[in-house]
Amino acid sequence: MASFGMLLREKRRLAGISQRELATKAGLDFSYISKLENDRIPAPAADTVVTLCRVLESSPQDLLAASGKLPQQTQEAVGTSPAAQQFLESAVQMKLTEDEWREIASSLHRLRET
């Protein structure tokens, strides 16, 4: 798996914007973006990752996974729900693949559509 910095650089280049432009639009310092992309500092807080992705018009899941972090809203929802914790613990014990995780997510969406 690519590092957080490598993925951020890739997403930024695909969006066709400079480090300075990303920094300005995200309300961050240019040198901070440079340090992130060069893996000289740890990945930022999850909410900052989401902000960067919003600017890049990109889904945040890959960068969040590379950072090993969850958005605050997700942490709060899981942290306050014993059932959610049990569900995730079961999934971890089953060692689900990425495809299986995606299938579960699709099943959840279908469940809500009925």
C-alpha cells in the first residue's frame, strides 16, 4: 500500500492543482502540504484529510485508510454503539477482504432502500 504522502500527491496531481493552491483552498500552510507529501510528518487528523479531499474533489476513503484514521463522526457513532462495536469486531475476526467489505456496504444500502 502506498504511503499517505504518496497518495495525497497522486490525488493532487490528478486534480491538476499545485501544493500552494491545495494549501490555500484547504486553509493550510504550503510547507505543511509539502511535508505531508514527502512523508516527513505523520498524516493529519481525519477531519483535515476530509477537507483536503473535498478540495481535491476526491473520495476520502483511500487517504483515510492510509492515515489509519476515522472521521470524528464515525468514531462517535461507533464509539457509542455497542452493536456497532460488536459488528466491527465480528468483521475483524472474520478477516474480511476489501471485496467482502464492499459487499457488506452494498447490502447496508439495499437494506435501507426497502
